[in-house]
Amino acid sequence: MEQWVVVTIIIAAYLALTLTIGLLAGRRQTDSVAGYVAADRSFGLLVMYFVTGASVFSAFAFLGGPGWAYSRGAAAFYILAYGALGMAPFYWIGPRVAKLGRKHGFVTQAQLITGRFPSRNLSALIALLSLIAFVPYVTLQMRGAGIVIEAVTDGHVPIWLGSAVAYGIVIAYVLSAGAMAVGWTNTFQGIFMVVIAWSLGLYLPIALYGGIGEMFTQILAERPELLDPPGLTAAGEPWSWGAYSTFILVSAVGLMMWPHLFMKAFTAKDDDTLRRTVILFPTFQLFLIPVFLIGFSGVLFPGSPPSSDFILPFMILETDLPALVVGLFCAGALSASMSTGDALLHASASVFVEDGIQQFVDLDEQTQRRMMQGLVLLTGAIAYVFAQDPESSLVLLLASAYGIIAQFAPPVVAALYWRRATTRGVMAGLIAGAATAFFFWQNPEYKPFDMHEGILGLLVHVPVLMAVSWMTESQSDDHVDTFFD
Amino acid sequence: MNLRTARALAGVYHLAMLYFVTWPGILPFARAEPLLFGLPFTMAWIAAWITGSVLVLASLDRVEKRFRNSDGGDA
């Protein structure tokens, strides 16, 4: 049997297993909206840890990360740096949010913000911005899944078909089981990813160069500019410190503001579980090291993949590993894509219905659930269309989405920690920040110091939020007191 | 250690981390050589800060738990 056939069979088996776990998980959950969105607040430590890890580490880390290490060298280190920084504040914010969630019955981030700052328009604006940020993120995951499948089947299954099959499965279990399915499939996929990243990341440098240090010594001798921080741009020019630093900053600020991650605070069983997840989170971050090693191992390798995002499957296929092992590795990369994609689809639908539509039309529970399921399909379809564009780089897709998502940080912080903040202030800040980020995203030539548009947005956002809050009437003490102890 | 000090230290650690992994704090450590554990210097430098973050947060959790258990208050 040819290698690609064996690999395809393994991947098919893997996908079938994921689907089974996803569908079985749904049978344990109550049939309410709270059950669909927040899994009845019942996740224990093991599930929480892998849900968080697996939904953060996506096709972005698994394919885009090695792609950057391969083509842009030290620039990829920014991805390593931001995770621990972004997660640490959640040690305090998380339990606080969880407590307010239990007290007021919040299941989404927008409900928390608009609970403190009551406004239907604000809620709809948050829902809309979330959706705008989610689409490129889902697109990235689908494209990643398609890339893996196309590469390992030797082109027999093209990107359009591969991404359709993988995401057909994701959509099937998200539709049927919601948060519970996302939890259990991510646990399974998270374990799978960690094992695969470490074994391949250590194997490749040793097999090809005789060791990790040996590999970097050779890269230093032949391509020293690649390892010289902060690395290179896509065009191969030296990258700027302004861009490198603000990429870290915007990703750290934005990380926990992703609605699908923020919602973890509402799904955790208790505060200790939540805190321990935060503490253990950086251990997941260290798993980027072997992932980067895979990318670096391709630098001096003869031959190159069609685009740098293909480097991981390319390197796997170039080794003389048995087809069984190759199949398992590729399933690992696939699970990275799917485990984030499912959480994203689930969250985007929940947010859009709960915070967008529900604000204007009163829907009963069953209609809400139906509508969420319809939106999962719709978001999937839109992202699928974008995923077919061969020009898109996985890392840049995500980096632009972060520019929007980081704008949720000031409203959340204001809701939790600033008594004087007002609804108008938050609304004005959000609009000003998002508009600024959008302007610089469209006109990168005006960016001062090559800074990330999301940070420029925040530099406008925060002063506007504060100024307008001070100019408008403060909220009543009775209302504010319910958010402070 | 009391709770306030522990929280302040954890906060300071992460602010220091932010400073030392971005411009300008990273500049003295932004180089490929010497290799540490086989990794380029900057990569090992960032990895060390991440490892430190796990340790700092874990110690903070131990202190927090002691306070939560002792007075039952919302620490």
C-alpha cells in the first residue's frame, strides 16, 4: 500500500474517533441554553487545563509557529513570549468574573460588560466585533486543517475538500452537544498534541543534524541573520523592535479577551480549578519550543514547501518515518486546528445570539438554541469561503484579529475595577479604539514606530473611555455595589 | 509571607517579565549566542521567564490558599 493511503486511513480513523467522543459527550448534558453555552459549569481541572491549552494552541501555533521559525527566524519568539503574560492577570480576574457570573447568571463576556454598563447597543456592538474577529480566526483553523490534509495525501485531497471534511465533523459535534463536546474532544486532542509536538520536535533536529545545539550552530554559520533578534519580516528584511514588542503586547492583552477563552471563567467548576489552570498554563506555552524546533529543522533542509505554513507536514513527510507515525503526527496537527475551531464556532454563535439578537427580540430557550446552531453553520460557511484564498498567512490572520479583540480589555477592566466608569464612556472608548485599529490596519504606512494597530487603538481607547466617563454622570451606588464587595 | 506581599511580588515578577522580553529590556539579551541548552540565547531567555512564571504563580497559590482556609474570608 502506498504511504499516502495508509496516512489517509489513519487520519480518517482519528477523525471518526473525535466525532464519537464529541457526540457521546453531549449525552451527559442538560438540554438548556446554559448547558449548551457553559456546560452546566461542571468542568474539573483536567478538562479545564486541556480545554484552555488546546483552544489556545491552534493551527496558528502548530503550523504558523513552525512556519514563522522557518521563514522569519527569531521573529517567532514573540509567540513564545506573550502567552504567560496574557494569562497571568486571569489569576485574579478569572475568579472575580466567575463569582459575578454565578451571582448575576452571566454566561458570556458581553453580559458581564453590559451587566455593569446596561445598553443594548453596547451589547450588539460587542457581539458584532467578536464576530468580525472570529471569522479570520476560524478561517485560519480551516485553512490549517486543509493544508495538513492536502500535504499528507500527496495532493489527492485538495485544501477545499480537506477543510470541508474536517470542519464538517467539527460542526456536527458542536451542533449536537455544545460546550460539553468541545470540552471532551479538546482534552483528547490536547493530550495528543503535546505528545506529538515533543516527540517530533526532539526527533527531527537529532535525526537531521545530530542534536539541537548542533542544528543551531549550523544555522548560525549559514543563515546568521535568521537568529538575530527580532528576526525577519515576511520579505526577509530585519523586523523592527516596535513591531516585535507591540505584537507581544497586543497578544498578551487580547489573549484572555477572546470570548471563547473568557467564557472558561463561566465553565469552571470552582475558583481553585480556574486558578490552577492559570498556574499550569505556561507549561502549555513551553510546548512551543519543540514546535519551533520543527520549523528550524527545515531551514537548512534541501527542498522547500510551497508556502512556509506547510513546513510541518513537509518535514514530517520528508523523514523516513513509518507511515503509521506520519499519520499520527498529522492527526496531531489536525487536532490543533479542530480543537480551536470548535471552541471558536461555539463561542461566536453563543455570543451573537445571546448578546446580539436576544437584546432586541425576546426568544424562548429552544429558539435560541436553534439560532445558535444556525449561526455555527453560517460562521463556518463564511470562514470556509475565506479559507480557500491561497494568499493568506496563518500568523498574520490571527495577528489582525487580535487588534480588534484587545479592545475588549478596557471595558472588562473598567467593569470589574473602576467604579466611576460609565456606559457612555465605555461605548465611546470601544468605538474610538476599534476605529483607530481599523484605520491603521488599512493604512499601515502611517503607523508610528511600526506599532501593531491594536496597541494604537488602545492608546486612543483608554483616554477616551476615561475622559467620557468623567464627563458623564456616574452610575448609582446601588448598581455599582452589586459588582463590588 | 502575607497575602499582600505575595500578590505584589507576583505582579512585579510579571511586569519585570514584560519589560525583559520586549524592547528595551530585551536588548542586552537579544542575541543568538551563546547557545543555552542548545537553544539560541533569546529563546532560552524567554523560556526561562515562562518557567519562572509557573513557579511564581504556584507559590502565590499556596499562600492564597492558606489565607482562604484560615479566615474563610474572600481573599
